[in-house]
Amino acid sequence: MEFSSKLLENAVNEISQLPGIGKRTALRLALHLLKQPKEQTANLSQALSQMREDLKFCKSCHNISDVEICEICSNPLRKKDIICVVEDVRDVMAIENTASHKGLYHVLGGKINPIEGIGPHDLNIVSLVNKVKSGSVKELIFALSPTMEGDTTNFYIFKQLNGLEVQTSTIARGISVGDELEYADEITLGRSILNRIPFEASLKQ
Amino acid sequence: MEFSSKLLENAVNEISQLPGIGKRTALRLALHLLKQPKEQTANLSQALSQMREDLKFCKSCHNISDVEICEICSNPLRKKDIICVVEDVRDVMAIENTASHKGLYHVLGGKINPIEGIGPHDLNIVSLVNKVKSGSVKELIFALSPTMEGDTTNFYIFKQLNGLEVQTSTIARGISVGDELEYADEITLGRSILNRIPFEASLKQ
């Protein structure tokens, strides 16, 4: 690409380093910003650098936070002895949106994935095991994606907890609400039968 | 979406104002930046604000430029009397990449589009007509997209030039090089026959 402006070229190069954004999209975004009022670019630019400079990770659960201990961990109304283990920050947001979990979270920061070179020591697993060792945790809810990597990570943590007194559970896998049964894959459908629940219990949900 | 951080929320809101980027994509981009070294965000943020603050439009052809008169307009090797009329900056870059045009450009800044409320007075048409009136232009090459709006804009400019001594031409429309004839649309195929060129001439291209 031939640029008539170094400033534009520089901006396009920086934008196109973002994942999923190629040079052409970056150029389109840059030209869009040039057509908008200067404030929009100033606000965007300031929001990005402030976020990167000042954002913290909660010392307790590793969730994103503006303070040392995040709002969820410091909320006196949350149950401190039930911890939901998730892969990343987006999962915390997704579960919070459901308002179904009244306990705390623990953000691992990823899943064990040998192909991508992510081992247990790249994740926040030691701090999780230490929490359990301290005796303050009654139940761990594994809420990782039901993939090979998610299952591996669940199992690795489960083994680390060997001999410690804590209940463990995993989120239910089954047919999505609203889905047609005939389109569900065999494994999901099979498990949904094995893990069936009493009908009366389902009426109360 | 529930955010655990105002800084993150603010960044996501600003990113999602870009065209084609929703809240989820904005969140993914923001979390990506948080995983990268701080320099990447600093560079991105600086490149954007510098571009928006310091970038100019060439006083002569309205192309993007770091100086008052762009590199193309001030290049003594370009033919000043042949002007290629284009919709926007990306078209200048596309044509420059072909190295087929040795003259100058004139960037209209859009096409006449009554549905979107873009009239002739929103485009850089007056300055183009004035260039022609000054008598320094021998040929105008209309290089707008072959759409209804492009054709309307071409025709509007052509009418404005009424009585002025200037050649006008439009870029050839025909079968794309490498395309299968059977997949070409009827209008394009029809025009390509009407506008056929001598075979010997085609050999020299």
C-alpha cells in the first residue's frame, strides 16, 4: 500500500496490529476517524491509554478491576465460600449477567493448551489451590468451556486438590434452552440423558 | 454488559463507536491490548491522536497529506494537465499502485447520493470546475465506481463543464482480467462488446 501521508501510514500500521484487523480495515477505520470530529479520536486515544496504564487485576480473584480488590470480592453480600472457576474476564461478565451465581470467582487467565504452549504454571492455579488450602472454600464450581482444553484444565486442578476438603462441581452440559433436539450433537444429547434431573426440580428453575 | 472496571467500560464504549465494531468485538480488542506490552497501546493511542491532529488535506487535490500541497501535486515529473477524478483517498492509493496514471488527482470526497443526503455542494466539485476554468487542464479522467451514484456524479460534473474546453474520459468498464466470461453480468458483457478495442492495441498493453 502506497500512503501519501506518514501519519496515516503510522496509524494504519498500529491499528492493523489488532487481532482480526487487516490493513484494509485499518485504513477504513482511520479514514472514518478523519471524517469525525476531533474529539472522537481524542476520547478513543485517551480511553485506550488510560485503560492500559491504570487498569489492575484483583489481587484475590484476578478479575479486571480499577482497585486492588474487585467489587465482587469486596461485596459483603456475596458468599465467600463458593468460588466459580472461569477461564477469563469475559466469562465473569457472562455469568454475572445471568445473576445465577452469588459466590466469588477465580479467573485462571486461560486453559491448559500444550499446542499453544500454555501449561499449568502460566495460569492462576497455585493461588486457587492456596485459597482452598486455607480452608475458607466450601465449593468450587468449574465453569470452563466444555472443550478438550477445558476438561484437561478442570482435571488438572481437581488432582491438585487431592486430599483437601472441598466440594467440586461442574456446570451442567446439555441441550441449550430453545434448541431443537434433532440438531443436538450425540455427545451432548447422550450426556443430557445420563445427567437427567427430577422433573419437579426442573419446574422450579 | 456488566463491567467490573470503569476504565475497561470506557475503552470498550469508545472502540465500539468505530464502524463495523460491536461491543463484543470491542471487548475482545480491549482485552487483547491488556495482554500485550504497554508500548503497543501507547503507540496505537499516540498514532491515532497525532494523525487526527496533524493530518492535512492537500489544498489543490484534497488528497490526504502531511504538507499543504501533497507529494503528487508537487512532483515535477507528473503531468499537470491530466486530472483523474476519484471518490476518495483509497481510490488514489489503488490507482497509484497500478502506476498507470502519470497525471494528478482530484478527490471529490464522496459521490452524489440523495438518499444519504449528499448533494453536489458537499463534494469538492467547485474547486475542480475552477481548475478547468483556469485553462490549465487538458483532460479529466472520471474514475468513479460504475454505480448509479458514480454515474450521477460524473454526469453532474460533465454538465458543469459545459462550454469549457476540456477533454473528458471515463475508465473502461469490461470483463475483469482473469474472469470467466460466462459469469460476467449482462450489462458489463454487453458494454465490453460495444466498447471493443483494436486487437493490435490490446497486444501492447
